[in-house]
Amino acid sequence: MSESVVRESAPPAMAPSTPKTGRIEWLLIVAILAVIGTGVRAIYFTPMDSLQGAVQKIFYVHVPSAFVALYMAFALVALMSALFLWLHDLRFDRVAESSAEVGVIFTTAVLCTGPIWAKAAWGTWWTWDARLTSTLFLWFMYVGYLVMRGAMQDRMMRARYSAVLGLLGALLIPFIHLSVYLFRTMHPRPIVLKPSAPSLPPDMLQTFLLALCSFALLFVALLRIRYRMAVARDALLEEND
Amino acid sequence: MGPSLLGAALLIARKDLAIEFRTRTAFFSAVVFGVLGAAIFYFAWDPTSVGALELAPGVLWMIFTFAGLLGLQRSFSTELADRAMDGLLVSPVSREAIYMGKALANLVFVCAVEVVAILAVALFYNMSFSTHVPALALFAFLAAVGLVAVGTLFSAMTVNTRLAELLLPVLSLPFFVPVVIPAAQATAKLLAGRPLAEVAGWLKVLVAFDIVFVVACTLAFPFTLEE
Amino acid sequence: MLDAAPAAVVEAHGLTRRYGMRRAVDGVDLTLGAGECLALFGPNGAGKTTLLRVLAGLLKPSGGTARIAGVPLPGGPAARAMVGLISHEHMLYSALTARENVEFAARLYGVRDARGAAAHALERMHVAERADTPVRALSRGLQQRVSIARAMVHDPRVVLLDEPFTGLDAAGAAALTVMLCDLKEGGAALILVTHNLAEGLEVATHAAIMRAGQFVRQEPCATLDLTDYTAAYRELVTHGA
């Protein structure tokens, strides 16, 4: 069986129309507007944190991204992996693949905003707190997942391996979190990032929730685009078989 | 019919160790790497500012991890040559037994490398391992179990891919983190003569990881085979 | 010979194996009884190797049914225990000796006296004198003989041979032919994939030609006209693809 070599697609372009039909991706436009709107609200219409000043506003990007990266993107990868191993339907693998590619973008956003926030607020670029470190390893998981996929041509084998890796990765995350948390309690450091302060005043809480929703929407929009690209690519591959 | 699960696993493990003993290349490579590593790390730090006692546990676990990876690389390459793996798959032994057999052989390999690494570090860093030796051995063993459980599975997977030598570390190292952190922290405490009660928490994490991942990887292994 | 119709040792009805959209084995029907040998001819890529791998338990059927001595496939250990597979690659561990390889195989199959059975198998293939040589030091022909000994050590009821004559010299080929006849007399069912029409028909009781996953001709050797068949072979196998 000679399969034409197709490079794994790069992360999705930000153009609002899909290449195939020229249809405009409304969801993406709505999501981008929501994110911009929330950004505006965060910057101009939400009170400033008394301790940290303006830089605290990165919180509205940092935490929603982290939430999406782990609880939406990676959870979806894990769920799709389990479903694929159970039902052997390649569509689950496509969703997992798309979710991983979009998830790595959000994870990168967390890892970029985290140090910026830390440096501006507390003077050091990196802190080994449990959450940031777990996110770092989540990023490594995603990258390993995508690199492995890139090294494999056989679709079914690639899907099976990815599913195994996805599920094992889901098992790993709590262990990393626990290990790093225990490490920190044994080696306390004066600087602690508190990304999710549950005691937010109502204004800030509202903005935070809006940010969360708009990022979630952005994730879904990007996922849909990426999934459609995967469908188109697979259809092309099947024609060539 | 065929041998039992454990019987088959032991049979396969013995076969792997016989091959390794016959060729010896992987073990020697890992040992040389371990000793070299211990020596080079010593010169990477200023001995007046950082004492050997503080350095040794970290160096030890760095060497375990990377030397272990060297051994795991070759785990499935013997099966790939001449499609020897088909010979195993066609026989009545269960797929789980194949995984366990390979993992057992890898465990022996990694433990042997650990012993050599410990001796090298003890020599170069003037360590006296007289304190808490059984506890140290327990942590070393449990850590080896964790590394081998995950490494054997990923070795089986990556041997079929293009970038096998690169992929195995890239995939495995994140999984080694919850093994290395407890083991290294506990080793540091034990070498400093701290009471055993202080490392009990780390022990629990390591045992939990081992149980979860030995089971998960054993169950996952059949899914990595084409059927 | 007997009143009742002999139970088929190998049976397949509509057996199919898919790779994505492509059907490597596409609806194969076959029935083989004890002591019968099917010579399977066909161009490269016809699906012969895939068919053998499905019957050996290495691959699961995608459709249709198949049985090995009454055990439906996928039959797990019960079916695999009765099958011996000989393929292109010798499936031996080159660092171990011939004896060690065959003994290991005997133990895998739970043969009671593994050492004795291994010695016997090596003798039958006339490699006993080189039994304690590492496999990598043996010539290709001798490796092939050890591989055959390995596949037969557990007295399989079904023997699947994928071009076993390649690499064998005249003596080795003669030893193999004798062994195949012995197996037939012992009640085993054989499927022999070969590119050599003469060698195949010499031991076979049935002959089939496979193209694009299907049996295009299938008949007992007794009713076969050699000239006619040679012409059909030339047309379907050597000129077709």
C-alpha cells in the first residue's frame, strides 16, 4: 500500500473562511469578538488590583487559557482516546488530534503569560509552583503527542498509539501535580503565584467568567476549523489509496 | 496449552536476559555512561560552594534516568529484527505476558545499572551509604519499577516509528518526573541521615505511581499491537 | 475412508481483512481437511501473506468467518496453539543458538519435553550438527531450516508457509518436501504460498490462485490438467498484477 506522503497540517490559520467551501466561520468571528470584548472590559472597565497594579490583568488571559488547555483540550483528547480504543472509529482520533493541536496553542499562551506576569509582579521569570509546572509538563505531553504522530504514517497505528499516549497522559497529570505540590511544601519559596483566587470581588469575578466563556468559545471555534481540515486531509488520503 | 501468564513472562524475561548476556553491549554502554556521567558531573560544580552530599542524590538520579533510557531503547529492537516478535505473537502466550516478560528483563537491567551507578557515585563523591541502606535500596527498586513500566511500553511503541531514539526520551521523560522527584528527594533526606518517617510521604507517592502505571501499561500494551 | 465427512481443519467463509478502505483479503472461502495441502499462488500484493497472517492469529478478520479446528477466529491462545507459521523472515533471535531458539519456541507452546522436541525438530530438518551455533553465524539456507524446525516443534495441526522454499538449496528443499509429506500423513492441514508452480503442486492436494484479495481459481489437484493450469498460472500470476 503506497500512501502519498502528506505533511501533518500546521496549526490552523486564523482566516475566518474554510479553504474548501469559502464558507465563513461565524463561530470564530463571534469568539474573536468575545475575546476582544472581554479584553476591553478587563482593561478599561474592571478595577485594578490594589497590590499588583495593572499587570494583574494578565490573569484574565492566563487562567482561562490554563482552564481551556487542561480541562477542555486535554480532557477531550483523553475522552476521544478512550472512545477510539473502545469503538475503533477514526473520527475520534481526528477530534483528539485537532484538540491536541489547539490545546498546545492555549498551553503555550499560559506558559508565555505566566512568566510575564511573574516578572512584572514579583520580579522573577519562573516560579516552580505546582500549577505552572504542571502546565509545563502538559505542554511536553502535547508536544510529545504531536511529535509522535508526525513520526508515523500508518493511520490506524498512529491512532492507536495516540490514544494510548492520551490516556496515559491523563493519568500522569495528577501525579505530576501531586509531586510538584509536595516538593513545594517541603521547599517553600517566598513567591507563590495564586492564579485562581476564589475570593475575587464581584466585578473582577464577572470579567473572569466572561474571559473564561470567550476563551472556551475560541477553543471550540478553532477545534471545529482544525477538525474540518483533518476531515478534508483524510478524504484526500483515502482517494489516493 | 501454553504456559501460564507468569510462566510465559518469566520465559520471555529469561530469553531477553540470555540475549543481553550474550551480547553485553547495552549493559556495558549503560555502565560506561553511568560512570562517565558521575565523573563529569563532579567537575560541573564548584566543590567548595556545593558539597558532595548535596550533589550526589541529584547526580545519582540523573544517571539512573538516562542510563535506564539507554537500556530501554534496545528492549524491543531485538524483536524487530527478523520479525522475531511475530514468533511471540503467533504463539499462545498472552500479549500481557509479552509485556511483563520484557518489563521484567528491563527491570533486572535497570537495577544492575543502578547498582553500578551507586558504586560510582559513592566512589567519586566520597559517600558513605551506611545510613539507611535498606530504605535507599527500596526507593531505588520502586523507582526502577516505575521507569521500566512506562519505558517498556514506550519502547514497544517507538521502535515502530521513524524517530525512535529521539521519541523514546521525549515521550518517557515527562512520565519519569513523578518517579524521580520522590526518589531523589527521599534519597537526599536519607543520605543526610534524616529519620525514615520523613520520607514516608514520598514512598506513598512512588508506590501509588508504580501500581497505577504497571496496571495501566500492562492493559495498554495489547493496543499497541496491530491486530 | 471414514463414513462421516472429515471435519475441516481450516475453514473460511467470506473472510475479509481491510486496511482503511482497501480490502487486502476480500471474501475468501476455503475448506481444508486433515492431511490436505493447499498450494496458494498469486502475484505480489494479492493478499496471500495477509490471509496467512489472519489465519495465524496475527491479524483480526474485518468480516466473514474463519475457524481453525473448530475454534472461530479471532480465537486467542486456543487457536494460535494449533498453528505453525513460517514466513519470509526467519523470526529467530540471531544472538541465540539454533537449539536455544527452537527450545524457546517449544516452551512458548507448552511442549512437555522442550529439549527433546527441539532436538527432534532440528534433526528432521537436518540441522542438528549446527544446533549450538548462534543463528547469525548460519547461512541463509540453514537459518531457514531452523525457522522451519521452530515452527513445527509443537506439532501444529495447521501449518502456514509463506514462500518457504526461497533460500533453500536442493538438499534443504528436499528435506522440507519430505517434512511436508510427513505432516500431511500425520493429519495436519497445510497452506503453502509459493511462486514455484512445480514445487507447490508436488506436495499439494488442492491449488488456488489469488488476485486482489480473492480466490479466482480453486480446485483439487487430482482434477487439474497441468498444461492448462500452467497456462492459467502464466496469465493470472506472471502477467497480471
